[in-house]
Amino acid sequence: MAERRVAPAFAPAVTAAAAGATTDAVLRTTTAGASRAVPGGFRRGQKILLVGEGNFSFALALALGLGSGDSIVATAFDTFREARDKYPTAVETNVAVLQRLGCRPLFGVDASRLASDPAVASALLEAQTGEASSSARLPAFDRIVFNFPHTGGATTADIKRNQALLRDFLAQAALLLKTRSPGTPVKAGDEAQVLVALRRTSFYESWRCDVQVPVLRLVYASSAVVLRRIVPRCSCGTEGR
């Protein structure tokens, strides 16, 4: 199968009218109670990268929980049109609210080419800083999150494809984690982390997330698969259903 190549692109500005009255309603009912910390160790001020978003509901929940989306870079593999076709109402509404909260959702982002593809890296840097740049420098994040990666299918060949996706993603994510100078004290929970959510099923467990980690100098944190970084720290977590 030929490799798909899509240029990353920011979501078009979605007006409240286009998204419906839901946008203002969501903002009114949720931002009032927003806190600076949410479950999972996320805190306001952290630089957070989300990859593999579907309808951006996780990105929206996180931004609303933190009370702001300006430190979140939320991305999807689908193009904006593909995502809107899959989730006709949710995508426009969620993107509209995220834009109001200061987040600029990106579409057409391949999680296996986050740092190696200059176009993707440049778009991520622009999303993080708010400014277009021709700089070759990479953005740096405190948290990089991939919820339920899956290439599709459930055959032995699909297991290998999903292992390759996970391995390639982790290799790319390790290049985008923040690093600290040697000797700098780091409080527990403040380490740069990669977080991967997987279902607790035999198919997902056959990917052997723990095996992908040592070669990338990432340490496998727990049976719930959260990868933390020794010098990157990464955390891979499984979720039961």
C-alpha cells in the first residue's frame, strides 16, 4: 500500500454560528469551574501535544479542565474534511470551542513523522508558538499523548503494522520531549512524559508496548502502560472496557 502523504493544515476558523449555539453553551457551563490541574497529571502551563485525535473531544475536555487551550497542540491524522465527514456535528463544535480557548487544531498530522517530516515539525512549532517560522528547531513538550492508536484490522499482519506505528511514534515523540540540564532537580510527576492509552485486550497486549521502549531510552512505567522517560521519560497506559 502506498504511503499516504498529506500536508498538515490548521482547522479553518469555525464561527459560533456554524457550530451552533452549543459553542457558547459549552463555554458558559464548563469554564467557570475550570482548575489548573486535571486527572492524569496535566497542569496549566505544561506544553501538551495530542496526536491521533478523532473528533477532538479529548482535546476539548482537557482544555476545558485546564481553563485554557493555549498550551495544547491538538492534532488529527485525518484532514479537516475527512474528520468532519466522520463526525459531522462534533468536529465543528469542538474545534470552535478549542479555537475560542486558544488552541489551533491541526489536521493531516502523521504520528509516525512528528519530527522527521519538516512540514509536520514546522506546523507543530507554529501551533505551539503562534508564529510561522522557517526555523529547523523542533518544538518541545512536557506531555505527548496518543489515545488508542490503531491502524485497523485484527490479523497477525495488523499486529505488526500496529507495532510499527507504536514504535515509530515513540521514536518521534522522544525527540520532542523537553530535556533538562544534567543535575537539575525534577519533582515527581514533572518529568517529560509520553502517554499512550491502549485497551486491555489480548489484541492490544500483543503489540508488546514494553518491548518497544528500551531501545528508545524510555522506561516502561507500569502495567497500565504509561511510558516515562529516563532521559526521555515515556508512559504507556492501557484502559479496560
